[in-house]
Amino acid sequence: MLLDMTPVEIRLREARKAAGYTQVELAKRARMDQADISRIEKGAKAISMDVLDRLCRALKCDPGDILVRKGK
């Protein structure tokens, strides 16, 4: 049985700017490439739970702070 997936928007840019980080600074804190941060912010890259966890730790936020249902 397939579950209906709710479209999710990743509001990484807003959280990053609120924390006062550049893409480069966030990438270093989350142990990622700056290019991946850019792609995530543009909606061109899906993220794994591991990446979500690293981003949230770097931004000192909860997943619900950056994951939002589209259209709501």
C-alpha cells in the first residue's frame, strides 16, 4: 500500500538568514558543500533525514521550523 505524500517546502534560506549565516558558514557548520545548500534552498535537491538533522543542529532549530507543507 502506498501512502499519500504531502508536498513539503524546505524553508532553509529563511532559517539560515534568521541565524545570520551565509551559505558557506552553514555548509561548514553542517559538514556539507555550499553547492548543496544552494540546491536545497532553490528546491532542486531533496534531503535525507541525516542532512535534515545536521542542518537543524547547525541552525539550532527543529525540523518543523524548516519543513512546511506546501500550499498551507
